[in-house]
Amino acid sequence: MNDTIAAVATAGGVGSVAIVRLSGEKSLEIAKKVTSKNTFKPRYATLTDLYDTQGELIDEAIVIYFKAPHSFTTEDVVEFQCHGGTVIAEKILHTLLRYGARLAEPGEFTKRAFLGGRIDLTEAEAIAKLIEAKSEDAAKILARQMKGELKEFVDDAREKLLRAVAFAEVTIDYAEEDLPEDLIQNILSQLQELEKKLDSILSSSLRRRGMIEGFKVSIVGKPNVGKSSLLNAVLNYERAIVSSIPGTTRDTIEEQIRVGSHLVRIVDTAGIRQSADTIEKIGIERSVSAIEESDIVIALFDASRPWDEEDEQILSLLKRFKNEKEIIVALSKTDLERELDVSKLETFAPIELSKLNRAEKIVAELQKRLAKMAGGDELLLISARQIEAVKRARDSVMEAKEPLLSGELEIFSFHLSDAISAISSISKPVDFNDIMDKMFAEFCLGK
């Protein structure tokens, strides 16, 4: 942390402006050498020339000095706003390194902001994810997290758990003290409410994770049902090979499209059927895996062919995942003579597609399903780390209720301590001295 670090803060390529950033105790000293200026007023933009170590002019740029601790990293920070393009920015960076700075590691500016107490882990992760946001809705959620929405929830949950553990520790160590008779029931009610909230956030986040990463949609069906034709129609170009020969698509084909405000990764899978062909069997296995990894499944059935064992196999997969995935069932080739018995598909309300309307109907249905999945103002966990922490906290709270009611307070305290560690890890590590603070503040011990 004593090093002064430097990096180009803008993306590479041609642009009107590029930003080079310095952070650390030598930032101002280095800035004075590069600009040949003796003073900089904090938080004021100064237009000045920049020079390399040989005294040759590099560029005319705007320089802004942020005096510690009033900066993003809480250290002295200097930003150089120069003309865009890679050459000028790289030359400025090289000069800063020659004057004693070192090249920053990936994410090191944000890491220093965290270590300096400017942000917590929830805000740090939100910053990283905001850069990669795949939709407007995701950007709004991440902006709220940068303002501390998730941190506030974590702090509140942690406070409730600390109070409960403090009660247990007080009861164990200071049994002679008078404690409120309804305390156990109040703590149980709070834990039940917290468990319900954690479970709701967890379920909602798993359902809406595609808002951050991009939703994944798989097209499944038996061979020659029209999966590749549908993919091409939705993409509006010939991405997949279309043939009447079964097994033409022998592996998954993935493309990205934007549906409404959401980025969607759409996957055309190999036809699901029994096959002796080794390569085709691998493709079929990948198709099943694609379903498992998808947020939305589009299942195609050929309306021009009678129901058969392959259709039955697809239907069994849909029933298996109907409570976990959004499933769109569609009938292809409805402009041909109808042969398929659709009665087995009635619960899925199949959409009828023809050559003229297949893309429009599927895109419209996707928009409706995506709006449903992305809807709601609940907190959204934006990383696997956060999801695992909430899951662990919820499970520990569940396990703590029974020993609370049976009076096994050591076990109760053990489970809640694990829950506190888990929930606190989302924003910052827990300090168990807080438990002692709660004990003395809430129960007035030592009287």
C-alpha cells in the first residue's frame, strides 16, 4: 500500500479523451515532475503541458489532484485527462513509471478504496459488474448497490443475529441476571422473519441472475423439428446449417441477441434422440446440459408429424424442469397438414409457428418471459460468492431454531455465529467483539 500505482483508466482504442490515473503518497510529487508545475489546488482542473523524462512535450492535458483522504482510493490521486488514442496515454503512463510509480494490478484502485474504508465488498463487486452490465435493468440495480442497498440489508441482518447471539451468551454466562420472559419468542420471531427474507432474496437472485450475466435460452426438440430454422429466423441471418438429414446439428450453437433491454445468449442444440453415433451422442448430452444451464427453454414440436417416442422424451424433460425453468412450447410447421396430437402439451399452452411468423411470435414471448423474470424491486445478489454466503446464512439460521427452543444455547450460539460470519462476508469480515458490545449495552451487565 506504500507504492504509488498508475494505470490507463479508459479502454484502448481511438477516442476523444483518455484518462491516466495515479494513486499513492508520491502522486503529487510525480505530477509536479511531469507538468513542471509547483502547486495544484485540490479538486480543480488545471490545463497544463505534460513532459517526458527528457523534457520533451507529450501533450496538453487537464490535470486534477484529489488530496487524501478525499479521493476514491482515500490516497493522494492525480488524474491526467489527455487526448484519446493509445499512443499518448501509454507515453504518459511510461513517464509516470519512470518517475517512480509502478503499474497497477487489475482492480487495485478499487482494492485500495476497500482497504481505505471508502467502499465495502458489495460496492466493489457492484463497480466491477456495472462495467459489464448486460441490460438497463441490471445497471439500475448495480447503481443502487453502489449506493449501499445490499450493505444496508447485510448490516440489518447482522444486527439481528448479533442480538440473538448476545442473548445466548448472556444466558449462558450470567444466568442469575433477570431477562425478559418473552425474549426467546421475540428472538424466534425475528429469526423466522430473517430466514424468510434470506430465502426470498436467494430464490429471486437465482431466478434473475441473467440480468447480470445475460439470460440463456436453449432451443430443444427432436431432429428435423426446425430448431436451426428458428435460430436463423430470430437472428435474421443464416447462422446454422438447415438440412432435412437428421443429426445435421451435432453440437450446440450459441449466439447473442438483444431482446428488449436484455442480452440473451440463445443456443441451438443437437436433436434429442437415441443415437449410436458417438459424436452425435456427445452433442445430445450437451443439449441436456444446455437445458440445465438455461433460464428459458424453447421446446419445438413438429405439428406435421405424428407424436412419437422422441416427442415423449422431450416432454419428460420439460416436466422435469417445469418448476425450475421458464418453458416456451411451440409447434413448428403449422402451415402444413396437422398430424401431431397436441393434447399432451395443453398444460404448456403451445404457440403455433409458421414460416411467416415464427421469429416475431418467439421474440414477443421471450420479451414477456424476460419481463416477468426481471421484474421486482427485491435485492439482487450479483455474484456466486454472495449467493453462497446468503445460502449458508439461511441454512445456519434454520439449524439454530431447534436448539433455541430446546434450551441448547451453546449449539444455538454456534449456528448463529456461523450465520453471522456468512452474512458479514458479503460486505466485510465480522468482528466478534461486537457480540461483547451487544451483551453489555443491551443487558446492562455488571450492575
